Amino acid sequence: MTGPGGGVRLEPTSVLISSNLLTNELVALVLTVATSRSTASIPFAAGAERALAKLEEALPSQRSSQLQAFMQRIVIGDPANDLTEVPGPVDPAFLALFEQSFTSCCVMRFTYTDRHGSRTRRNIEPHGLLVRVPYWYAIAWDRKRNKPRLFRADRVRRPHLTATPFIPRPQDLVTGLCPDAQPLRSKPARAMSPHN
């Protein structure tokens, strides 16, 4: 719809907003704002946060609740202060499969190299994402060890998405692993699973 001065104004019930935004696109917007928030000096950071707040207001109630739930599971920590180890490249396949696993609640497996160079095969349930510039981590439940774990993205190789579903675990799993990190918030969240 054309707005004042010939600009474009989207109706809150617009099909573009209410129907065409996929779950992974909502998460992408949250992550973009989260990343810009973690870097105070980046241009347009404030604009990104305002845009997310406007989008949240325009979304139908169910989609807005879904967005809020994701915002509680993407957390921002202080920038990494020990950069003696230069971040390596992140496997593009892991990026795509993490997105699918996180948004569809399916277990994924991969080979992980820890800080000591030991390699192990892991089966995980991804429940969140931690940004600690310049790194990012999968916040997950390790099914073999039966414990919550952080997995640094650039240490993951040979990722594979399984067809095994999992039930989202409580928010405490995310906040317990990252007590110093803060979720992205724009207004009080509504109670709803991020994977509904």
C-alpha cells in the first residue's frame, strides 16, 4: 500500500509479512540484530533493532510468539578475550544443517575436535545459539554424555541431519550454560515453544 509522500507502507496483516516469512528467516533476522548488538560500533545497528521490533508488532500473534521464543534462545556473550587460537572456517554444510536441526527439532550428528585436539562423534539436540564474537557456538544437549554442552562452530566437521525428533528442553539449558550471556529481548515473551 502506498503511504504518505509516495512511500510504501505494509499493512500489519500483509501476506508478505504474515505468510511468507519462513521460520529460518525469522531466526536469521533475530541473529542479525543480536550480532549487531554485540558490536556497539557497527553502522545501522540501532536501525536493525527497530526493524525487528516493528516486524514483531506486525506479525500475527502465533508468529510473534514464535519469534519471541527464538529470541530467548539466541544469546549474546562478551567478545572472546583469548584469541591465541585464530578462528577456523565453518563448514558450510554445518551452517545449513544446524538451521534445519534447530528449527525442526531433529537430532544432528557430527565429528567434533575439542580444544585439546581430540576428535569424537557427537549426537546432539541443538537448543540455542551463543554469539561470542568472533565465535559462535551451538548450545546443545549431548545425547551420549547426557549433559548440556557448547560446540564451537569452526570445530565441527562431517555434519549429518538425522530423522530422529527431539522434544525442546527448558530454557534453563540455554541460560545455565551461558550465565553471562543475554538473550535478545524487545518485549516480554509469550509462553510458547520455539519449535511449534
